[in-house]
Amino acid sequence: MTTASGLEGAYRRLLRWYPPVYRDRHEEEILGVLMAAAEPGRSQPAVRESLDLLWSALKIRIRMTVRGDSQPWAIAFAQIGMLLPVLMVVLKLIGYLERGGWYGFGTPADALIGAYGDPGRYVESFQLNAYWYAVDGNITQALTQGPGPALILAALVLTGWRRTAAVFAVVVPLAYLGVSLSAGYTLLGGANSDVTLYAYGLEALVLLVAPDAPRGWRALRWRPGALLITAAVAFGVAINGGIRPLLHSSWLLYTGTLVAVIVAVLVIMLVSSPANRRVVALLAVPFIPAAVIYLCSLINPPLPGPIGDTLAAAPLLLLILLAAMTLPLLPRRPAGSDAPSRPAAPGNA
Amino acid sequence: MSDRPLHEPTFLLLTALAERPQHGYGIIGDVERMSSGRVRLRAGTLYAALDRVVAEGLVEADREEVVDGRLRRYYRLTPRGGDRLAAEVERLQHNAAIAAKRLGRRAIGGLT
């Protein structure tokens, strides 16, 4: 391979980071500029040139999504923006039902005052945010373990307050980080909290990346929505050990059924449409770094505290950085336009 | 139309296209010459900027040609892009005139 063709191949590999639609139109053109600008005898792209191409590819990907040029991604972002808070609430409710099954459901009045069984235990099992904060002063648990923030986020998104929801989705995890780090808690090893934090970061990003998505419940496409909620219920029940009465049947059969439901839903999502494949890929975003960080927490001897904290915080901060990058790309709207009454855009509903 | 001041690379990009259509490599060289080597657009940055100004309707593709087996696409300023550049020039001239005037007064004040 000659030097020139080696360099051209390396540039082509870098250009693969651009969106396919953009590459179809501009790849040969950009390649011509890169080759013309390359110093004689160069066989590999300069580091600064490579970073410039990667950074520009990211900016163009975000910009095309914001403009709605990439329809499957635009649909996927709109779906995830709507469904993620709903799924978070569903998972909290599954935990509630499981704990209710464990401790026994009292009357609704019992549940309300937390008087059933061990006083306060049932309320704790419900993970009411006020309990965490008022009783043990644990604001970090109030922020991530209770349903309160997820309910507020879901309400904001379902009623169409997208930018307010995005701000909320940034504030909650940052408040968690601030409180945790200032109190000297370690972030490493709290896999559930990490997934929740990254889910908030992802939500902030997708709400900003898809500003022209239909607002409120109108953004929901019912088929993938129903599938994902089914999978979330199965996942939540499986993770929480199952609602107690059902556990009296065969545990293996029961768990196997739940796993089959999850797998079936994911397969249907993956084969059904390009947009749904992207929905599944986006849903994996909070889980993958959380799994990696959980594995890091098992390293022996343990990582030093600051390194563990940095590792755990990095995915969240990266998601928030990406969300911040989209801000200059957002179309300008008149003041007070973050209102729920904006009609649905045609074609996305 | 946006009233935001243009960033310098965007200003120089539009200026490079003000006189005649140019292709990507031509724009890079022209911007470097106009800024006396201070602003050097890399290919990625240039095409990200072109993507933005084309989307804003300030610049459009003019023609394509193949030179030495490589595709060259020429870009030109649209009437809207010309108006935007003229408005920016006026803004910069206005600011520069005020700054020069005040510096002049300061120099006179310093002498007395």
C-alpha cells in the first residue's frame, strides 16, 4: 500500500464517524480537501486532524438529529424522552408492589400512614422520598431511590414541559453528586444509584436533542411504548424477586417466563424498525457504564476513593456535557414557549 | 434573521465567499491568508461550519467539478448570506469607530 493510499484509507476510516446521509454527500469532497492539505510524505492523519474530524462528526450528528434530518434517530429520541421517566416510575411501582407483597398489603389507609406491620416500615418499603429525607435525613436516597423525582420528571414530560424537564433531569443527579461527595460517600459500587443517575443524564440529553419532537403524551407511539412498558414490568418483577403470591409457584418457571418476556420484547423491538432498534440502543446507555463501574467496584484491592468517584461520575458528566453541547444548536423560540399546548408535529406521532 | 454577532471563523468563511464561489480547500487557504495565518480552519471544522451556514441559508452549493480524480464542490454566498455579512461588517465598523474615537480622546486627555 502506498503512503497516499494508506493516508486515504485512514481518513476514510475517520469519516465513517459521520452520519451515513452526510457521508454520501460530502465524503469524497472532504477527502479531497484532507488529501490536498496533507503534508507530503505523511502516511497517517495528524492527531489534531483526527480529533477535529471526530469532534466535527459528533457536532454534525447532534445537529442533524436536532434538525430532524435523521428521522429514525429523531423518532427514537422522542420515544426515549417520553418513555424513560415513565419506565423509571413503573420500576419504582414494581418495587413497591413487591415490598407490599412481602410485608402484606394493608388497607389503603394503612398504606397512606405507613401503619401496617412494623410502623414506618411499609412507608420505607415504598421508598417515599419524604421518609428518607425527614426520618433519616438521607437526601441522596430521596433523590434516587424514591419515586418522587421520577414522578415529577414523568409529569413534566407527559404534559409537554420538555425544557423544564431537561433542567430538572440535570439538577437531580448533580444534586446527588454534590451531596454524596460533600458527605464523603463513595459512588463506586452503587449500581442501582448509578443507573438512575445515568438515566437522568440520558433524559436531559434526549429532551434537548429532539426539541421539535411532539410534546407530551402525543409523542408516544403506542406499540413500542406498550412493548417497553411490558419489558420494564417483567424486568422490575424479575429484579425484585417477584410479587410474593406468585412466588408460591415454581420459581424457575416463573423467572424463566419473565426472562422470556424480556427477550421476546427486545427481539421484537430490534427487528421491527430502525427507530425501535435505536430505542433499544439508547435504553442500554444507562446500564452499560453502570455494569462496567460495578465490575470496577469488585477489583481487589479496591480503587482509591477519588478514582472510584471519578469513574462513577464520568458517564453522567459526559451525558450532561453532550446535553450542554446541543444548547447552541437549539432553534430559538419566543419567551415562554416551553408550554404544553404546542401541537404535535405531523409525521412523528 | 439572527442578530447574534458572527464568530470570527464564520465571518471569515462568509468573507471568503463574498467575491466569488470557492471550494473547500480554496476557502481554507483564503481564510488563512485573510487572517495572516492566525485562523487555520481544519477540514472537519470547515465542513461543520459549512453545514451550519448552508442550513441557515447563508451559503449554497454552486457547482461541482472533478480535478485529479477528486470531487470539488464550490460554495457561494446567498443573497441572505450577503445581507448577513453586510450587517456584521456594519456592526464591526460601528464598534471600531467608537473604540477608535474613545482611544483618541484618551490619548488627548493623557497629553493634557
